[in-house]
Amino acid sequence: MSQLLYKIESLFHRIVPNRLFNPRYCYVYHMPCTYSARTTLPQLTIRWAGETDRDLLLQQTALADQRMRHGDRAAIVLNDNQLVGCTWIATQVYHDWDTGLDISLEPNEAWLYGAWIHRELRGNHLYSHIISLTCQTLQLQSIDSILLAVDWSNRLSQSVHQSFGAKRIGSLYGTSLCGARFYKLNHQLIRTTPAS
């Protein structure tokens, strides 16, 4: 049933552009921030992005500048100095760039978002390595909880996060219609504020 709904949604977006009508339905997860050592990947470098990585991140998403100015950090994966994967982390406040929601976080919480792995490297547990690096660093900052939203149709992402102990705690749903945004966050842990 979910595959049929996904195909209908994909067909709809081929006809009506996202900027005119963009429905969104995600599951919100809570995941304990626990580090588990993973085998090393000698050909790849996994580290936190710095100022000098801005151009690499801009190749992957035009939002990289806004995210960095907002205080968010990116864990990146490099292969011969080429960006092949990343994920973003927000602390204090997570700004959802799709919905315009600002989600206040507790001092021990972080929001994980914007995960991306190069198509040729998917299926090699690379994302698990990024999550481990992220958790290892966040634990040093006394962060023990990670929150994230996963698209309702992305079963693979749901199962990967569940393997790290993620539990579904709510949902984020709504739509944008001709530029106006109508969204609702429904779960127990997050305090939302209107975007400025």
C-alpha cells in the first residue's frame, strides 16, 4: 500500500511542481546517542566539516551557507577530497528549512537531518559510520538524545535508525500551497516556536 501511495505522490509531483504544492508526512524519532566503534574505512575520511569545506558542501546543497550561519554542523565523508556523504546536526534550535518550523531543543538533545550518501557508495554501511562519529562527538558535549524526522515512505532509513535504537515518538505533517506553509508537529518531546 505504501509503495502505491509513493508512486501516486511521485506522479503528482511530475505534474505539479513542489513550489506550488508540497505535502510532507514524516515520522519523528528519538534515538539514544550511543557510540559504538565501527570498522575503519581506509579509503574514506569521515570528519566534521570546517570553514574550508564550505565549497564542498555547497556542491551538495545550496542551503549549506544558511545551515552553517544558523550554527548547524556537518559530518562529512571524503574520498580523494571529494564529498561522498554528509549529515547535518543542529543543537539548541533546529530550523526545518522545508516547513519553516523552529524546534527548540533541550541542552542534552540534537537534531539530525539532511543525510546524504553518494549513490555508488550506498549499501556499504557508510551511514552507520557517520552516525557513530556524530554520536562520539556529541557525547563529549553531554548530548545523549538525537531527534530526527524520516519520510513516511523511506523504509530503509527507518530501519537503519531503528538499528541504532531509534523509537518513533510522533509525526510532522502538512503542506505548502503556493508559498504558504501549513504544518503541524505532533509528538511529546519537542517544543516548537514560530519561525522568525
